[in-house]
Amino acid sequence: MGARGPAVVIVRACVRGGRGGSPTAVVDDVALTDEERRRVAVTAGTSHAVFVSVDDGRQGVPRVSLRFFTAEGELPACGHGTVAALAFLAERAGGAEYLATLRTAGRVFSGWCLREKAQFRAAFEPGPVDLREATPVERELVLPALGVTADSLAPGIRVASVGRPRLLVPVTTRSALAALDPDLARLRAGCDRLGLLGCYVYSVPTPNGRVAARMFAPSIGVAEDIANANSTACLAADLAGRGITDIAVDMGDSLGSPSTITATTEQGPSGPLVRVGGAAEITETVPMP
């Protein structure tokens, strides 16, 4: 028999009412090549895999390094992967509350997690959000590929980044969002040309901050994401400038896996400070060949 690989824990990140969520593979990082890391998500049947390395840290707060992979390669950040990693770490640590200093490609930030019976509620600070207006070229390359028409488009298209840029595209209603059927090959070509991670299409928020969204990211090998916390953080920063500081974003319904990401924004000394997260459940541990 061949040697066993590392155990892979499957975490459903950003579940809604105990259902759905984005299945994410979480692995204690070992001596794997990047090609082997890319294969973990494929073998585990998840869109993303997160690799976790822990040291003791200072004053009892562990320092945790995170690396994120899809089948296409490494990502500098992954919001729902961070939620999944925090749930994994909190479950292993025991106790009611878990706090860690997290390190990803290029930044260090805080993450925390609370145990709530069979679930874990995790949150983190994704860092500064860069926002700008979309250019005419970006609109012309992306909107037709998405299938967003003039009558369904709402004002306020933005390019937003917490590491890699993505397009935030508002549509008038949830039904217009649900009806989207993008040309993924054309969308990938446009995003590759523009250097975009993908496109986060969302419905106009209700007065109490409820939003529906879909994230299309074929350039990183994910046709549609079940949950995307970093793009939700980008949206939260944008909406804060319009007076909406608390949002709950429903995703995954078109894929049969309902998910919800929450985000709050307050004014910090150098701009909007966003905290984003969601509930998570640990479902199983599987061995890798």
C-alpha cells in the first residue's frame, strides 16, 4: 500500500441556519509541493483548500500562517477559507473562544472564533479595501459576458481589492441576479485581460442591509463560488460610504448550498475598518492518498 497523505478536515464555511455553506478542505501544512497542494482541493471535492501552520506566538496567542489553493494555483487570500481555518483551529484548541494572529501572503491580522454548540462563528479583519470606479473598458469587457443588461444594472459598479481586484456589479433585484447565466469562457478571457480575480454581482441592499450575491471567478478555476467573504468585505466597505454599515449577504442558492456572510464596518483612523465572517461546521475528516 502507498503512504498516506495528511488528514484533510472538511469544513462547511458560512452556513445559513445550519444548512449549506462552502465545503473547504483544511490541512495541517506539511512538506508538500505546490502541485500537491493544488490537488488536495480536487481530491477532497472542494473548490478551495487551506493549509495551516501554527507556532506558539506570544502571550498565549498563537501565530498561524495560512496558504490557500484552488486547482488553478495559490491565492493570496481567501475569506471563507479563513473562516474554515478558524473553525478548524478553535475545534482543536477546545474551549469556548479562540483568538489568533493570522499571516497570509503579505499581511498579518487578527482572527477570532466562538463555539456555539455544534457550530463555530468566526470573524476576521481582511484589511484595507481599495475602491475605484470601473472604467468603460472594464464595463464593456465584463458586463456582456456576465449577461447583465442595461435594464437590470443598478448604479455603482466598482473595482475593489483586498489583495487582488475584482468587479462589484449591482443589479436591481434578486430575480435578476438569479437569472444570470454567464458565458464563462468569455468572462475568463475578459478577467484575465483586465487582471481581475472575478466578478461579484449583488442585488441592491434592502433597508436593513440584506443582500444576495453571486461570485463568478473562472480565472482561478471556480466557475461560481458558494461563499466569498473577501468580496463581501469589499462590498461592505463600498456600502459604508452610502451609510450602510451592517450587511448580511446570501450566496450559494443557485448552487443548492445556501450560505450567508456577515460584515460590519466602522470608521477607523485610516479609513473604513471591516470585520467579516460567518458560521461554520466541521463535517468530516478524510485521508489523502
